[in-house]
Amino acid sequence: MSAPKSQQYSIMIGLGLGAAAGIAAKAWASNSDGAKRLVESFSTYVAHPIGQVFLRLLFFVVVPLVFASLAAGVARLGNLSKLGRIGGRTLAFFALTSSCAAVIGIVGMNLVEPGVGFDSATRDELMADFSTDAASVKAASQAQRLPTPIARVNQVLDMFVPRNILGAISKMEMLPLIVFALLFGAALTVLPRDRRDGMALWLDSLADAMVVIVGFAMKLAPMAVFCLVFVVTSRFGWELLAKLSAYMAVVLIGYLIQVLGVYPVLLRWLSGRRPIEFFRKAMPIMVTAFSTSSSNATLPTSMRLTHTELGVRESVCGFVLPLGATMNMNGTALFEGAVVLFIAQIFGVELTIGQQILVVGLCVLTSIGAAGVPGGSLPLLMIVMAQVGVPPDGLALVLGVDRLLDMGRTVVNVLGDVVCATFIENSERKAEARQA
Ligand code: ASP
């Protein structure tokens, strides 16, 4: 089921109009207190709920969709050795693209050094303005740091194999769900063929029904995307943008290098695809990622279009995309590397080459653990900062513009998964041609 072209255009129009209306509303609100209150009320009571209904409809389907498509994808691979081969390639691809992205973020910040000589009055002002937001991120970050080594080991175990799978799912923790779905699919492959096929059919129907629900949600999409983007842009001040413009420019150029430099090379070299055609077909996926700032919320759209528009078979989409939405966040790794360096520069913390290499590793690891929701990477980012002696509270400096950068990094995150799916499809086709 592919989204009609007219719907895709309406979503893009919603995006453009939402951004323009938000910026205009922000400018108008600065004229008087009455105008400011009106814009805030519209944003809070109209735009926010409409956007949230759309987002939540997408979140509704994520758990059943990830479970059904991943388990059916694995069951349909037929045997565990094939699972090992595809799984190994997928994880290697994730590691390669995430490390490359983190290096781009760090090198960019080293070359431009936007934090060196940052005005100290502006720094103190930003720290004061966003310290409350930073405190709540810090609380979430501290909840993840435990005092004893055994508690920390148990924490890592809980991330993948908790005692209670339903408890983990109810908190939308995707890694345990993925492990469970992979095990379930792998277990099906050793059952007698008729029973395996019966269950795979049932899982397919479950996944298809979720996709139908996404179809309902997509009817709301143009209006909802307008609202989501309006809420972000109407809150934005040009002053804040101007103060942090060099930092934002480095991060955004980093995203562009990953999307227009790294991905096209991989698409040509590993997937045998024409990049321009790929991006044209992937456009609705990019728009959804941009407007929702959530890899999880984009998953239903990317599952549908990677199959129907990009011709990747369902079992590969079902395996690579849910895994990628949780584990492969290239944009997040790039952003994390850049932020750590930027804040270090502002506070005059010198990071050695060794420490910067450690930052690359930590960015890759924490991007795996980050939740695919708006701002999902921020608590883990504070842990990376603390690890290399950069003050975690410094995150307050960039929180004001984070939602904008989050929109961009989610596009990079999701595209990385789709590029990986085309690579796996290509390598499977080659393997089948060799066998034939
Ligand atoms: N919003 C990002 C995503 O869902 C996660 C993050 O970097 O905050 O992919």
C-alpha cells in the first residue's frame, strides 16, 4: 500500500506552511503581550494536540509492528545460518555508518571551533535560561547511572534481556522487544514447517493491520505536520539562532555530508542504486522523520515505502528497519560528537586525540541505546560528556535549539536504516544469483 502522490505533496505543503506560519507568528507575537498570549494559546491548545494525536497514532502501532515484522522476517529467512549472515552484515553496516558520522561531527567541530572565544555573557545567560530543562535531562541521565559495578552490569543486562518482557515493553524499551522478537522468529525456524508457516502468516496479518492503522493516521498527516512544525518554529527566537548559528551550521553541514556524501557512495557502491532516484522515492520518509523527530514514529512509513517504492523485500524490511530504528542512529552519533566538542570548547576543556577517539566509541554505543523519540539521545549524551570531563550541565547551552537539530538528525537516522535495507537486499539478490 503506497501513499498516494497527492498525499505526499500535501504533507510537504503542510511542512512548508507550518514553518512559514510559525516564523510569522513568532515575529507577530513580539509586538504585544496580547499577540504573544494568542500565539501561545493556539500553539498549546490547537496545534500541539493535533500534532500529538498523529504522533500517538503512529506510536500505537510501533510495538506490535516491530514484534510482528521482525519475528516474521526472521522466520521467513528459513534458517539460522541465513539469519547469522544477514544479521552480521546489518550490524557491520550500522557500526560503519555510525562511526563515520561521529567522526564527521568531531572533525567538523575541530576545524571550525565555534565554541572557542564564545562570549561568556551569552554563555551565562543561556545556562540560566535553560538550566531547568537541563536539570530534567540530568535527572533522566542520573537515573541511568548506578553506584556499584554489579548494578551497572545488571543495568546493561536489563537493557537487552530484562526479567519481565511485558514490563520493558510497557515502557517502550525497544531493545528487549527486539531481542525477544529475534528469539521468537529464530525459534519458529526450528518448528515443523506447517506450524512455522501458520504463525508467520498470523504475524504478517498483524503487521499488515498495523500498516492499515498507519494509513488512517496518514490522512491526518498534512494538518498534523503543519501543527508539529508550527509548534517548534513559533517558539523559536532569532536571537538564540544567531548566537548559536556557527554551532548549528557545523552540525547541519555534518548531516549534509553524511546524507549527500556518505550515503550516495554506499548506495552506488554497496546497493547498486542511483542516489537521486533513491532520494526522490525516500522523500516522504524524510518528511515524516523531519516533522515527527522520531525514528519510532517514522518506522511504519519507512517499512511501507522501502518495500513498495524502493523494492526491498518484506523479510529484509522487517528485519533491518525495526533493528535500525532502535540501534542505528547515524545522525545522533554525529550530533553527540559535535556537542561534546562544542561544550568542551566553550568551557576550555582540552580533549586529547585519545579522548576524542573515546568520544567516537561512546557516541556509537550511546546512539544504540538512545530512544527513537524526540530528544531521546539527550540523557545518554550527558553520560558521554561526564565520561571525558566535559561539564554535563553545559548541555543547557544548546537545548534551546535542539528540537530543530533533532528534526535533522532523525532524517539522517532513518535514511541510514533505509540505505542499509537496500544494501542487504542487493547482497541477498547477488547471493541468490550465485546459487541459481
Ligand atoms: N529523535 C531521534 C530519533 O528518534 C533520537 C535523538 O537523537 O534524540 O531518531
